[in-house]
Amino acid sequence: MSHRRPSHALLARRPGRLVWLLAAALVTLLAGSTLFIGSSWAGNNQGIGFGAVGGVSITPEGVLAQPTAEEQKLLRDKYVKEWKEVPAGLNQPVELRKISLRAIEQAVAKAEQDVAYDLSDEIRFLAGIQRIQYVLVYPEHGDIVLAGPGEGWRIDERGNFVGVTTGRPVMRLEDLLVALRTVENARQGGITVSIDPTPEGRQRYAQLQRTFKQFTPQVLAAIEKAFGPQNITITGVPQTSRFARTLVGSDFQMKRIAMKLTASPVKGLPSYLDVIKQDKVKVTNMMPRWWLACNYEPLGKSADGLAWEIRGQGVKVMTEDEVIGADGSVTGTGKANPAAQKWANLMTEKYDELSVKEPIFGELRNIMDLSVVAALIAKENMLSKANLEIPMLMKQDSKLKLVAFPAPKTVPTQCSFMKGNGETIVTASGGVEISSWHVAGRAVESPDAAKVRSAATAKDDSLWWN
């Protein structure tokens, strides 16, 4: 598996009166139609309306953008209009919601729908499960059961489907399908997203920065123009999937919080600019880069390998300094400056709270959990152990299709700045890396997992959840 870290790396240093921090972000929404990132409705398979994850959008041309408050309201109003009551049995919060892969396969086949979005809400939202804590194999029933905390769901003010009491996003069948169908991609190269300036943009900036004499607002505009659109690269999963948009959206929002383009929604998590100012950090040409990565403890497993516990917070923020060469080239140092590491640690520490305030981060943890589940099922050959076949869920050529969105391709460049200490910084940093097979390969024996398996036998064979 490749361990190339995703980045938006840049760029240069020059004496001056201000510190400039450049982030791949957005300018004003383009005129014309846009498609919000994330879940959509298929309209009886006749095109796509809107979809939202993390308050970001995608134009038909693939330009990443942020919707206005009016557009978010329109999205929420649409969902509310189409709202269906959550089945009574799913509304109560439970410590372990158990969902059967065998029964989901059967329910999907019985529904005779060609698009995953057209299935019933209880299937689409995986019975309201919010994390996968256990993977349980039942050869005697020909089944694999996923278990974790769950409850009913509601629509929040921005159109996200979240738990009625926790506010955490519920898991999605669409994301499970992608995780299962791309598990070999994940094994071979991992799942990543990165946003990077073009070589042409780097060259234009190198030429421009030699002309700087003093700061003016026109300089910021000139920098943005010089860099131009930055390229979005997604590996391991379909670029048109909701899964991919969750990767891009979480990267995007992390960067906006770090660079103070968006106010942090969580107390105790300042922007990176604020950390520099508060700690009176001397800025150098060591440019920080952050990326979101898996954060799991070794899995717990039963002695017979039929019960597995997924443990740990799920997500952490990693950082590394990069040296910017005179020609605009970028080289990783393998080290992190204290201010960048402090900010990474703060975001990791606040991740649980952040995943409620900004649901895109909860969505990212959900797809990381599902990716680990898919890797574990494949690595441990669980389908054969359970004598289970789930072609509707797993096969690339399954008749159950995913809604295809325009692929995110580019992000306009935007600058933010603060008064500094006589240095000039230009940087854009971020990314996501899901190393699910690495997580699935680390385990310790745990008798607790076997106890959960024994207690998790389905109470009602007519239900695919309990």
C-alpha cells in the first residue's frame, strides 16, 4: 500500500510586514445551477436534485464551492417535504443496534430498486446505526452482523440526517456499498484525497512573488489569480460517489477552520493562525501540512475469529512540515513544527464534539468505520466462513447502482492573512488518507468480543435489524 500523504502543499517565503496564509478554498458561487455534495434524491431515477455534506457544493463542471444560506434552506425544505416517519422500533436509542448483511441483501433484492437512493429510509440509513463497534460472524445462520450504537434520525437545520439525541450523522447504505465494492482498491493503494496547485500555478506564483514590494489588497487577488484553480485528486473510490464527496468535504472544512476562513464551531479549537499569534510563533519557510487519517486501537478478536471489536476514536489529524524551494518545489521533512502539531492535537482532541457541530467530520468517521469493516471482512475471509453471498451489495456489476454526481475536480484559491512578525508565508495544506487494511491487520485477543457475539443473536428473524 502506498503511504503517500495527501496534500495541498505550497509554497514560498519572503520578508514583509504581514503573514499570508493561502488555503484552497472558495470564492463566490458561480452563477447557474449547482449540486450540493453528498446525498441526493434520484427522482425516480430521472436526474439529480441537490445533495449536502458539510455545507459544500459542486457545480456541474466539478468546481468545489460553498452554498449560500438560502440554498441550504432550500435543500432542507426539500427533505422535510419528503420526510417519512422513522419506524417506531428504531426511534429509541440503543447501545447496540445490530444489522444483518444477509437480511439487508435479501431486503434489497426484494425491493427491486435499481438505485440505492430509492430504497426505504430504514435501509438507506442502516437502521440509524452511528458507529460500527462489532463485526460478528454466524456460520450457523449464514450471516455477518454489524453492531454499534444507534437511534432514530432527524433532519438538522442544514439538511443533514443525524441522530435524534446525539446529533451525530447516521451511516448510509450508499457508503457501505462503496466500501465493500472498492475493498481491493483500498488494499492495493489506500483511499485518499488531495488538493494540489498545478505546476503552471506554481510557476506563475514564483514569477509573481519576485515583484512583491509591499502588501496591498491587490496582492492577495494577484496571488489567487496566479495559482488559479487547484486540482482535486481522489484515489480508491469512484469520484462520482457520495463517499468521495465526504472525503473532499471533510478535507475542505478542516482547511477552512485551520486557516480561519470559517469560524471554529467548537470552543478550545482555535484556527492555526490564532495558535501562531497566541504562542508568538516565529514563522519560517517550514510550511505545515495536515491530513485526516485513521485513528484506531488494535482490534479485539475472539479466539475463534468469529467476533471482532473495532476500537478507538476513528480519526486523527496528522501534520508534517514541508520545505519550499526557491523554484516552488515542495519537500516533506518528516518533522512537524510545534504550532502545527499543537493545532493537529487540538482538532484530534475535539473531534467527537466537532463531528456533531460540523457533521461532515462525523460522516468521515462513518466511512472510515465502514472501510475498516470491508477490509476486515475481506482479510479474514468472513464471507466464506459464514457461507454468505451478498452480490447485490458487493459486486461492481450489481443491478443496485449508486447515484452519480459530477466529480469534484477543482477548487479556486483564496487567501487569508494576519499581522505577523516580519515573515511572509504562503501555504495550503490538507488531505485525507484511509488505511483500512493496516487497521484490519492489527488485533489482540479479547474475550469480550465473544461475549457480545453470544448475546447478539437476533430476536426476530423477520427483521434485518434489532
